[in-house]
Amino acid sequence: MSTEKCFAKGSAAPGPVPKDRLRLYSMRFCPFAQRTILVLNVKGIKYDTVNINLTDKPDWFLEKNPLGLVPTLETPAGEVIYESLITCDYLDEAYPEKKLLPAPPFAKAQQKMMLEHFSKVALYIYKIPKGRMKDQDVSGLEAELKEMFTRLNEHLLKTKTKFLGGDAITMIDYMLWPFFERFEMAELHHFLDDTPELKKWTEHMLEDPAVKSILYSVDAHRGFFKGYAGGNPNYDYGLEEKTN
Ligand SMILES: N[C@@H](CCC(=O)N[C@@H](CS)C(=O)NCC(=O)O)C(=O)O
């Protein structure tokens, strides 16, 4: 697509998905969409991106995904796939060249169970800073987050591996990473000082080319979050001075 700017209600629908690529409906600051982008990029899959205004969604987007959520994928055949974990599993199966999920059924199940345990991390990056902004008591949420960090740290201590699923980066790492990218924005990154193995994991993640290539600065995350937390998200944050 020729623009990164978001499509809102009333906008003309983009044309059909070109034959040689997939299409990702996204929002530039969505951590769930970032999961799908990481998998697309790691596998070198060609795709274009259509960003959606999530407070004023186009009808044509809601027709594709009645849940109205990004990420949503569309194939040239018009097949639509949504929910971040489902899109990533789909990509891993449809583009098997560089598998991200382990082949043995038990190892695969272990990664999925781990995600069930730790997906809640998504809540804290928004709830805690929003609560702090409103002078609410967030100590309970902070304690839950610390407990989650401790469990992840214990897992890494036990496995003695660089990444969560072994010494090579795999699906579980990419599925959790987008939330960790936002901890500094949420002023929660100092919690990692008490969980050194997990901190080392974040350092290894930051060396990964796919992670590095789509990393937003803390300032960009803060800039977007300010509008989002104030009930007025600017989905085109940072594009104002850019010519598309
Ligand atoms: N369970 C979904 C969550 C995705 C999600 O919450 N996306 C947000 C943007 S970060 C969204 O589309 N929000 C629009 C809405 O809630 O109406 C997934 O894993 O894909």
C-alpha cells in the first residue's frame, strides 16, 4: 500500500489482495498485530499493510472481521484469518520453510500452555500506567506482574536456555515479546532487575533481526499511549511529518 495512514469509516475499501502477497489489517501500535508482523518478517513472506482506525472502523473491515479486531490477514483468494495467535499458527503451517513452533506434539503443547499462563502480561502494560495516571492503587497489579516475571525467570533458570523454548528463538518468544517492548513506556522495566534471567532474555530478544527491524522508540510508544489513555488515540502518531 502507498500509505501507512489509517483507513476510517467512509473510506474506500482497498482493492483486492494482489496475487503475490498477503494483506495484513493492522494498527501501527498494536502489540497483537506486532506478533503477526514478526512472524511474517521472520519467514520473509510478502505482504502489504492496511492500517485501520479502530475507533471509527470502516464497514468493509467489519465485513471481513466481525470482531473488528486487528491483526486480520487476508489471502489473494479472499480467505480471512484473525486473532493474533491463530494468524501466527496459520502462517507457520502455510509457510513451513522456517518453522517457529516445534514439531513434536508435546513441545508444541508446552509452548501453548506457556502462552496461556503468560498472555495476561498484555493487561499490565496498559492497566498499570493508566491506573497510575488516575492516582489509583495499582499495587495489586504490580504484585501480579512481579509474580509472573518470577515464574518466567524460574522457567529460564530451569531450562538454562537463551530463549523460552530452547537456545533458538521460537514462536513463544515472538508471542510474548511485543508486551515486553512496552515495559519501558509503562515504567515497569525496573521490575526486571529482580529477575536477571528474564532480563537477559530481553537482551537476547533485542539482538534478533526481526525484533530490531520493527522496534518503536520508547518516545513513540509514550506519544501514542498518551492519546490512547486519554481516550483520543492518534493511530497516525509520528506520521505527521512523514510523506508517504
Ligand atoms: N485477542 C485479539 C486481541 C487483538 C486486539 O485487542 N487488538 C486491538 C488493537 S491492539 C483492537 O483491534 N482493538 C479494536 C477494538 O477493541 O475494537 C488477538 O490476539 O488478536
